[in-house]
Amino acid sequence: MTMPSPLCPWRMQVHHITQETPDVWTLALLCHDQYRWRAGQYALVSINNSPDTLRAYTISATPGVSPFITLTVRRIENGVGSGWLTGQVKRGDYLWLSDAQGDFTCDRDDNDRFLLLGAGCGVTPIISMRRWLATYRPEADVAVIYNVRTPQDVIFADEWREYPVTLMAEQQATLGFLEGRISREVLAAVPDIASRTVMVCGPAPYMDAVEQMARELGVTRVRKETFFTPAAAPASSGLKFTTLHPAREFYGPVGTTLLEALESNRVPVNAACRAGVCGSCKTRVLSGEYTVSSTMTLTEKEIADGYVLACSCHPQSDLALA
Ligand code: FES
């Protein structure tokens, strides 16, 4: 079986699949080589073992602790990656993964007080880091707040019984759950919150709200998992972008990346790593000024023809796109 993409050189075999909640599954993978990752990192997965479709998923396993490499995936309606991983991939199949990526990790943080927060599937790097801290920094003071829609949406429910955790359910809160969304009161009840490193993963509005409330409570170290980048509201002025197919005109603020401008205006674009690594956001610029911070997957000819990685393209003027 040949490697579908040089970006995904790690072949892994599905050992088993566990259903965590009504719409979340964990795939436990075996890798016969020495795959290295840090707790909280993610990997790109070649979807359908195709070179063109890469999607990023957090590795929910913990290095040196978990017996398998695991991906925990929520099935999203019409999601190409999640639909394949949770609906078609079966035990014994092979997947291809990239090197582990990202710096949403706690292993180099010298603070020994943490507050880890996850919402929904954003809990995957949180559980990875929680296990890591329990194993390698047992003296660390770690608080966890996990927000879900309903109690049945708790992922890793059995494992959370091993750790101190505040569970919050937006609806149908049962015994053991606080009802509602994350709030300033809940954060303020965390002992010594101002001295903690706060690490948060989930939908962007959730992460932004946590950051703002934590800073108001005196926290100076807040880290968000930028992998779940949201689409911002479309701009109505600033740099002008035009596309030929379909013919459209839209705006993005000065300082935007091309990817942010496209996403905020709902122009279809693929983006997996958002870091200039996977090549999935390749886009052609016909005219205009821009700088680039990565051309990693592009050939000389593509660069000469105006192709850029949208996530790593920084427009300096109005741009015309193919
Ligand atoms: S999203 Fe991966 S290179 Fe842009």
C-alpha cells in the first residue's frame, strides 16, 4: 500500500473503534514504527487515503501512557473527513497520518497550576494533557472544566471519574453536572485561578469568552487551540478581493490572511492545518501584492504561476483570484 501524500507518511492500522457518545467515535490505531507526538497535538489524516483531502484531528491519546494512538472524531453532517472516519473506516483498515503538529501542549510550561477547559469535542487535547500531567507531573494542581450540551455528550465519561473535573451541561443537567454555560462565577470558583495557566479548546466564541473572563479574573497565561479557527464576520471595507469563478467581490481587513478573507466571506476553500504545511488551501492569485510565510507544498512552477497557500498568504493590496 503506497503512501498517498508525502505529508502523511505514517501508516497506521485500525485496531478497534469505540463509540463514545451518539455522534463521537474513537479510532484506536497501531503504528509499527516509532510515532512521536506531544500531549495536545494534532495530525493530518489522509481522508479516503487520497492525497488531496487532508483533515486535522487531535490525537486524543497520551504519549507513553495510552496503548494506542487514538483519534476521537465527531461526525459532522456532510463532513468528508468525519463521515469517512466514523462511517466507513473499519477494524483492520489502514490510515495515513502526518507528523504530529501544533503547540497546544503543556509539557514545556513550567507552571505547576493549570486550568484546562474543553467544550464538546474540544475536550480531546484536554484529556490527552490531563493524563500526561497525572503521569509526568503528578505534583501539578490541575483543575478541569468540561462543557457539553447534555450529559450524554460527555466524551471519555469513564475516564473523567479518575480526575477532579467540573462538568457543565447546557441542557438536561443531571446529578454531577452544573447547568448552563461557562460563566464568570464558575471560573471565579476555581481556587487560585489567577496563578494558573489556562488552556482552552472548543468553538471560538467559547474560547474567546473564557479568555476574556479569565483575564478579568487576573489570569495572565491563557492559551487557546487555534486549530478550531472560526470564520470571522465579513468585512465591508479594507482590502478588496475579486474572484473569477464565481465572479464575486468581497473585502477583508488589512492584516488578514487570504484564508481568513475567504472563509469570512464564505468562499469555499479547504483548510486542514492552517499552518502552511498540508497544502489543502492552495489558491491562485492573478494579480495584486502579497507576502507569504510558507510555500512548503508548492512547486517552483506553481509559485511562478501565482499559487499560494491561503493560510500563509498575507495580502498587501487588493487581490484578484482565479
Ligand atoms: S491549511 Fe494547510 S497549508 Fe493552508
